[in-house]
Amino acid sequence: MSYHRSRKATLPSLNAGLKDSFHFTLALGQDEIEGVSKEDVDEDWYEVYGPRREQIEALQNYQKKIQPKDGNRFKHLVQRMIVSSRWIKEAAYHSQELTRRNILSRRMSQDNLDFNLNDFRAPRSNTTFSGVSSKEYEVLKKHPWLRSPADVDTLTKVVHRIKMFEKHSPAMKRAIARFMQYESFGNGRVIIEQGTPGISLYIMVSGTVQVVLTETDPRGKTTSRIVGVLRRGQCFGELALMHDTRRSSSIIVKGIAELIRLDKDDFELARKMTRKHELAERLQALQQQYAFKEWSEHELRLAMMRCSVEEYPPNSVIFGGVGGLIEEIFFVVSGECRIVRRMAFLERTHPDGTKALAMAPKKNSGYELKPYEKIVSRYLQVRILKEEEFFGLGEQLKSIFYLSGSVSSVKILRVDRALLYRHDDGITLGRLEFMARGMIPSKAETFTTFMETRLWEKFKEKVLREVLERKRRNKARKMSC
């Protein structure tokens, strides 16, 4: 099923002078699975579900018309405010916003609450967020509809630096980057007012904001006090993305603050479309593996809900170091997966200082170490798994580790073991277990290969030294002549 057939979006009318909100929403329908095809994973869903070409052109033409002329900057700012969807969204919630904000701002200035103990406490800031560069500033100021794929790539790097989004998938981070917007507020501006519905999340880029709590006592007296200070890298309003809640406190700017805003509607759209992208990626990964070649389309769609596709950066541990039977089977979708074994060696130190390695004695063998012997551990790479290969079928993973490639990342399809066990009475699972036998060399084979490789490396080193020494002697002989 193509995305175009299920498109349900509310888009602005071209005849409205582009003064309506440019935000759009999407309904995926009750059953997300039925509309997923393997081709969807390679499709840019924003370009499919986003604005049509004529709407983008209309927006571009409208922005060209409102470009500031000499001596007409104030008119340009007013027109930019009309275009901004922010004011249209908030209008439904804040009928008397300006009055309340002015009262609250005056109250804060009269109370002179500049000193706050929280200023001297260790801030719970995101130390990995280092602000945004000038290029990222320019992209943030662009309308989401006018951002190119390269612009989205630039903003995705910003999302990766925000701790709040670190648990989201790469596809979700890219979708969030598409909708993030830049905002700047002056001193005393009330960004969030206590008691109003939450519709946006904010991430601090620079500056400082105060968290102000307003309380009314039984006698009807209202007091406001500062309960916190937020700085660069910190977020506020995050509950608005997940729940229909009202603001528990007010946020007031102290000085000048620059922020990144993410609206709730945009976050929901990103989550829905990322979900569809992830399901399509799972379907494609399942169809790629040998174990699922004979599965029907209905069985594959049900299996999509019992598996996941995860990407691991270079030199990261995928799995290992555990004992017993594991509940998942891992299939390599793309990239390389290294199998590393932890080996115990018996190291002997000879009187002349040289050292020799031997197989470590088995535990409970009763062997007693000599004064010149000790047990050392080494991690040896024993094999590399390519695409469509798998692991997690009966291996003793207590001393076995699976790592991503040293240069590139790897994508792994993680499938519930029970899914294969119940499919055809375990026939497919038994076939995979038979294929997995001998995939990892034994300890004795690993030790033999390691010693042979070690001797070969020493031989090459010896030959290289002899060649260099011969060249040195020949050069010295020529110079003496």
C-alpha cells in the first residue's frame, strides 16, 4: 500500500493568502501493519506526506514578497509574525494571554526576586550539548517545509547532542530534526504560563530562564517565587509531548534566551511516521533472511511486531558475556559483526626473561601454579559474520562477545526465539541450530590458530629486520668506498 493512498492531511488553502497555519497532521488508520510494504523503508516519508510542490512554491513566493525593503523592516517583522504558525496555535488557548503575562511580569519585578539559591546549586544540564553553530542557526530559522535533506542532516546532528532524545531511534531523531524551530525571547518574556495547556517542548540554546511557581493561600493572597533556573542544554515542557497536561509553573526569560521549540502535533506526526518506517524496515529485514524466505505475507506482518532492527556504531558490543539460553536470535542485516573470544592462557616466564604461552588448565583440575607461572586473559577475534548470517543459537556466550565492525556500523535484526519455535514445530529453528554448529572454533582450535599466527608474525618481523640490516650494511660499505 502506497503512502499516497492513505494520505489524510490538513493543509492550508492557497487562496487564503498563506495566512493560515502551515502545520499539517496525519492519521495512519487503525491498523498500521496492513499499510506497510518493504519499499516504504527507502522512501522519504516527509516528501510524501508533506506539502505538495505547488504549496511549497506558494510559500516561497509569499516569503519573497515579504522580503524587507530599505526602511521597511518593521512591516517585514509584522508579516513574519502573521506567517508564523506559533501565534495561530496559541491563540485558541490564550485569549487573555497578554494581560496575564504583563501582570505576572510586573509582579516579578516588584518582588525583586533576583537572588535564588538554585543559582548556586549544580545544574542538571546536558553536558554533551554544546549549543548550535552558525550554519545550524540558519537552518533552524528556515520553515520546515523549505528545508532540504541536507538541512535535515545538519539538524539531526543537533538532535544527537540533546540528551533527552538519546533513546530515540535514528529515524525518529531525523524526523524530530525536520520539525524543530528556532525562537528568541527578550528579558521578562513569559514563555510558558502556569495553568495553560502544554503544546510545546523547549530546549535551551543560550541564555537563562527562571522557573516561577505562583501559589494562592486560603486567604486568597497570591505569591510568586522562583523555584529553579534553567540554562543551556536543559529542557522544559517535555510533559506536553506525551500527556494532555497544564503547565505546573511559569517560565520567564532573564536577559536574552535562545531556544529550540518542538510542538506536540509535530512530535506526534514524527512518531507515527517513524513507527511506519520502522515497521517497513523490519519487513525488509525479515524478507532478506534465509529463515523467513518461505513465510507467508501474513506471517511476516505478524512477525514484525515481535522483532526489532537496531544499528550499532563501530566498536560497540552487541551481545555477549552472559550464560544460559538467550531469548533472541540475531541476524546481520548490513555491515560486519566480529566474534571475539576471551581466552585464558598459562604464561611462563623463563630465567632469561622470555615468556611462553600455553593452554590454561581447566578449572577444578587440581593444577597448582608454579612461581614463574600466571594466568592471563586475552581477547581474540575468531570470525567475522557477514550479511544474512546469524548468532544466538546455543553458543556458550559467557566467554564470547559479538562486536560491530571497527570502521563501519552494523544493523542487527533481533527476533524473538519463540517466534521461530512456534512457526513450524521448531523445524526452521532446528535447521538454524544445525547450521550454527561449528560456526565458532573451539578453544583448542582458537589456541592453535593464535600460536600459528603469532609464529608467523614473529617470522615476518625477523625477515624485515634482516632486510633492513642488510640495506644498512650495504649503504655503509658504499659510503666507506
